[in-house]
Amino acid sequence: MPWSRILGLTLAATLLSPACAVTPDPEALRASIESEESAALAAPVRVWPAPEPQGVVIALHSFRDHSGAYAEVGPWLAARGYSVHALDQQGHGRRESHGRWSGIEPMLADVVAMVEQVQARYPQQPVFLLGESMGGSAALATVATHPELEIAGVIAVAPGLRGGISGRRLWDAAVRTGERIAGGLAVTIDPDYSDRLTPAAAARFRDDPAILRRVRMDTYAGVVWLAQYATDHIERVTVPVVYLWGEQDGTILQESVCVAARAHPYGHAEVWIEPEWPHLLLHAPDWPQTARRLLDWMQRVQAEPPGGLPLPSTAQRNPEACVR
């Protein structure tokens, strides 16, 4: 049978299936994670310690990147009182599974173990999750799955979310088809960031051998399904969240971020949008100004008295960001 016919039949079967992107139930996923011993404590971690920390940030990098992504913002935050712990996520950086998708469960288990490790080391300090793109998906998915974790807030930088996407069923079908019939097929992804990021960040993406450049179809599909899981269960995120998105982002839709912000059950979500921000906005030339705003946000979250008035909602703080 010719490949074109096989592809056509597979795509048709996927389109006719009742749900192309079925994500796991959070409680079942949580039970699966708790039943397995995580290897996160032995995973590669970079730490930028604050001399006298007033808080801790667990930083989760974007797809293809690794913990070295925070080589600029990590020391900056540490110098201002926030220790930064950055993890090489599953399949990235110095992990043995480099380039391979290990599944949602191991990825979230790593984050849970990192939170527990950090809280054991800093029992009196609030812990924030900071995630970029795929890391944003992981941060939001972890909090949605594990509401028992004591997380002070989530900084979601252009997070991988899929709400509000038109024609998503066709996209899901195409991804599922590629995952099924060509999961091991790898394509080269190596964009030039010299016109969007700082010289140091652009050079790292160009020269660092730990950057993932050959992307397998099943790995890409896994990142998509992680984003879908975070989207499907975003209403379970009850801690304060700040979403950052730039109009130069060609990866994540503004509406996907706004849908997530509007879904917060207590209105503790803010959306910051800037016209010049690219997708990897924490590595843009204006990252120090962005980091300053994030520092102020964390301090504001910490200043909230237990049971006090809620933080300003999206509509109250920046009504122009997400217009219904």
C-alpha cells in the first residue's frame, strides 16, 4: 500500500475519533506520580543562591532549552533576595533522555520533587514557580495536579496553552497522525535569534551543544499534549498567576493566555502584554526591566495577608490586555 494512502487512512481515522487530544484526569495523574519515586533529586540543577533569601524561584525552561537559560536572570534575582533553582527538564540539557519525550508524569514528578527539596532547604520562605513556554505548561500543570503543594505564585512566561485556538481538531489530528506513523522522525529546528534576544542568549542558542536542535515528532507531540493538559485543567490553578505575552510571539496566541487568566477561580491572575516582547521575552534586551516588574509582583504577592483582599484581577489591573 502506498505511503500516501496509509497517511490518508491514518489521518481519516484520527479525524473520526471522538477526541484527538484526550488528556489524563488530574487525580489519576497525581496518583500515578505519587506511586513512583521521582529521580528529580539527582537531575541536573543550577542554583543561584541569595545570601539572605526572602523567597525561592524554581525556574523551568522552554522547549529545546535547559537550565542555563537563567544564566542572566538567575544571578539578578539572587542579588535581590530570591534564590533561583533551575532544573534540566526531562529530555533536555544534561539529561540522559536528551531529545526524548518521557511523558507528562515524569515531568511533573520532577517539579514536585524540586518543590519538596527546596521547601526542605528553605522551610520559612515562599516558593514561586517560573516557567517559560513549555516550562509554563509544566508549572501550571503541576499546580493544577497537586493543589496540596505550598506554592506562593506562578510566573507564566508565554506559557504553552491552547485555549481559543480555531481549528484545533485538525491540528490535533495532524499531530496525532505524525506521532503514530513517524514518531521517530526528527527535523532540524535552529532559528537565528540575533535580532530578538540579547547577544549572550543568541550566542547560547547558536553554539551551546546542550540546546536541542533535532526534534522528534513524538517529542513535539508530547509538548503539545502537555500544553493541552495545562489548558484543560487551568481552572484548578488557584494560586496567584501572572501571565506574560508579547505581540511579537509567533508561537503562543494571546487568546490562549487570556482564556487561562479569565478561568482563575479567584481572579488572582494578571496579564502583562508588551508590543515588542518576543516569545522568549526573558531573554530579550529589555529583560532587566521585565525582571524588575516580576520582582515587584512577587513582593506584592508575599505582602498579601492570609485571608486578606484578593490581588487585583486581570480586569482591574490591566483591562486593555484581554478584551472579551
